[in-house]
Amino acid sequence: MQQTRYNARKSISRPSTVPSNPQNTSSSSSLPADSVGLVTPQQQHFDQPLSLACGRDLPGFTLVYETYGELNKDKSNAILVCHALSGNAHAAGYHSVDDKKPGWWENYIGPGKPIDTDKFFIVCINNIGGCDGSTGPISIDPDSGEIYGPDFPPLRVRDWVHSQKRLMDFLAIEQWAAVIGGSLGGMQVMRWALEYPDKLRHSIVIASSMKLTAQNIAFNETARQAIMADTEFHDGYYIKHNTLPRQGISLARMVGHLTYLSDDAMDHKFGRELRSGSFQLGQDSDLEFQVESYLRYQGQKFSEEFDANTYILMTRALDYFDLAREYDNDAGRAFANAQSSFLVISFSTDWRFAPERSKEITNALIAAGKDVVYADIESNFGHDAFLLKHPRFEAIFHAYMQRVEASCQNGQQESSHAG
């Protein structure tokens, strides 16, 4: 596997068997008690080519993943967590006691949390096309011997699901107790329910949509154009030129970040507070609002951590996703073969994936005669709300996961009786 400037993992091991307890707790006493503790990313290489929706094959690929908790004897307690656009396999825990931040879903994965590591075996995979260790644009193309760059094949959400299925088979898991994801991760959950209906008992779709609106596509294209307009982009071959389109990816992140937060959240967090300068009459000083400083910091930080070609590839996969397109635009027909039960959750101030989108998913599932629970959570934090602590979200999530746990205790006997 190619180690790159984007991969913060210094060592990734390839297991020959499924680890029963991948957490290293020997030196994690300083970490929070409700954390999974120290975790080590793992990798698995697949030699068999992966046929992609675009008609091309990916000639062998590597998946980086993390696991938390222990797989039970009949392997009925396995859960797949699917990450969103800028996410990765590091969903929970810490790679080092010196880490300043835990995994991206630390609030909901761990002992006693909704995705309880005392009860479930959780798998989170860095998707192909990503830049955190799995095969993607910064990997070596075996045909040319050079970095893929912009020549990496275009991907669809179903390609991620098919690659995830390969790891599921490697881990000898017959059926996921649940597949869970927010935002782009929720799209993967729905695709799992359609592509492999007998391979999951529960589907949990959070802050997601069956397809993007024109406004969402427009935001993504604006971000892509910001990247491609950077003079250091070099048509996507920037690594060959030993440079990065830092300004472009920074602007793209700033645009994206605006869509993740609600107006109320931004006003509460920043208001019109100044970071520097003064409005006092008679003073001629440079003024900088707190929100300007925050966005620039987020953009600059992201430009050093995330690959620009990956960002372009993943936002296009978002744009292309349309669950009902192959079913004469009939969402009910799309879900007809799904066998899992569903939990669908939205957040009131999320305007990137508005509650109306989750209601469309719910109505389609009802039309298809499926078992579905829907909840709209009152929150002021916009699309990012699914990543943050929220008592009602946590309570609903935890209650539904008790139902998932019950299906594990019944082995693999429970599947949705609907459909």
C-alpha cells in the first residue's frame, strides 16, 4: 500500500484472521472511559479485479478498515458503519494517546453508547477512491506504474458497496446486524438494502437523500471548479509536479462547510464578533470577523489532509446517485426487494439534506410495504448534527439499537417480515 502525505497512519497491519479484540488498552488509561481506547487500522488487499459501474475494472485494490468490539460466536452481531464525504475508517477511538481528537463518530460508538462495543462488532472502511490508505487517486496504477491521479476510474455508490461486500466475505460475516450511515454514508446504506437485500437485517439512514437536489449539485460543482481553477491543479496531475492545489481545495472545503452548518449555528458560534481590528471611529485597521478566520482555518487544514482528486471523485459520486433512476423513477419500486427493517432520521435545520428528503425515503418505504421508523430531530446545528451529541437523537438511536441487539440474540433468524 502506498503511504502518502495524506495518510496519517504510520503503520497499518494486515491481519490473517479476524481480530477478536483489536483495541490495545495497555496504555490507554488516560483516555475517556467510554471510548474504545487505542485502535490500529488494518488493511486487506484483494487481487481479484472489481468491476465498476463505469464499465472499467479496478485491477486489485486495498481496503483500510478499523474494527471495534468482538465478533460473537455465530457472527450475528456485526455492524457496518459507512462514512460520509470527508470521513474515513477511523470512526472511533484513538490511534495514539497523543491524539487531540478521536474518530469522527466517537459520540455514538463505544461502550454504553448507541453503537455499543460491549454488544456489537463494528467495522468501518475507508472507501476506495479515498485518501486514507484504501486504493484511490494517490495510489499506484499497476498498469502504468505511476500514481493514478485524475485517471482513477469514476465511481458510483454501488462500487463502494460491492467493495465493502468483498471485505464482508473476507471476515466471514454472513449477514450484517445493521448497516449504518449518515449523509453519503446513508446513500451506501440504501444501496446495500437494494444490492444485497439478504445480507443485512437493519438499515439505518441518517440525514441522507435518495438523490441530490439541483442546489446540492450546484454547491458541489462550485467546489470542484474552485479546485480546478487553482494554477497548482495541473489538470489533476499535481503530484507529478510535486505540488498541491491548496488554495482550491481550501476554497472547496469552505464552500462545503457553509452547507453543513445552519444559520442559527453559525450565528450562535460566531455572530458578528471580530477576531482582529475595531469599528471604532477614527481607527483605520484591518478587520477580520471570527467566522472568516474559522473558515480559512478549516480550509487550510483540510488542504493538507485531503486529496483534491478524491474530493472531485466523491462529490461526483454524490451527484450521480439516484436510487430510483433504474426503477422508472419510482422509489417504491426501488425498495420493493429490500428485506431489512429501516430507521430513517433527519434534523430540522439540515438544509443540505433537508427533512423533506428523509420523508421521501420514508414514504417510499411505506409504499413498498417495508418496516420503517422515522424521526425528525429538532436541532440548531444543521447537517453536522448527526456527528454531534444530542440527547433526543441519542435516545432514539439507542432505542432502535436495542432492537438490533435483539436480532443478534435471535441469531440470523430475524429479517424484516415486510416485503
